[in-house]
Amino acid sequence: QADVTTLPNDMFKGCTNLQAVTLPSGITSIPSGMFSGCTKLKTIKIPGKVTEIGANAFKNCKALTKITIPKPVKTIGNSVFSGCKAMKTISLPKKLESIGSKAFYKCGKLKTIKIQSTVLKKVGKNAFKSIYKKATIKVPKKKLGEYKKLLKKKGQSSKVKIKK
């Protein structure tokens, strides 16, 4: 229902047969652990009012290939997408300010990360550890130098390219 604004932590945690879900359009955050361990969840569209994705929200969603992150998202918590082994690309929104520790840890097929944000201030330890070893992180042209420093030593292979 559209009038639902909050959901509990771990709501669908461990629902190994969950393949699809439609979230209420009124929620403003994806709670911690919400879809953790939903190993058959393939795609999800996060509602347009969400500003925060909590820790472990999609951890070990091994089949997740497509996720739509809305423009208002400012925070991606710790280990949000850890172990999402099928995800190949992700686009991060313009208002994103923070990426948590191990956010994309063990996303071994993640080849392209597009950071649209020009206000990114924090990237946690090992945020990109064990992503595809020749991945590309695309950043806004005017932030290339600043983001190269910000993204340095966040666990990714030395072959990962950060470019405009």
C-alpha cells in the first residue's frame, strides 16, 4: 500500500524462493537485512522516495542481476550488495553521499560501476574488494581527480580503472 512508510529489518531475510517483490511506493528506506539471503531474487526496483539502503539489505542475493536505485538515495550501508555474484553493472544516483564498508564485496562479475554523484564524501573500507578484477568505475568528469583519491585502496584490484 502507498501509505506504508516503514518496513521492519530482516523482513524477507532467508526467503530463498523469493523471486520478485513489489515494495510500497511510500517507503523512505530499505531496512537492514531486508532481502539478505534471498538467493533467487533476480530484479528489484526500489521506490522513488527511498533515501537510504540499510546494511546487508541485499547481502548474498546471488541471482540479483538488475537493481534500480532511485535518485534520492544518499546512503548505501555496509555490505549492502556483498555476495551478489550475478550483478554485472550498477548505476549509483546523483545525490549519493556515502558507500559503506564491503558494499560490493565478492560481487565477482561486477564489471561496471557508474557513479553519477558529485557529492560522494565517504567510501568504506573494502567497498570494492573482490569485484571483477578489470572492472571500470565511471565517475563525473569534474570529480575524476578527487574521486580517484577517494576510491583509492578500497579493496579493488590494481587493474580496476577509474575514469570519466
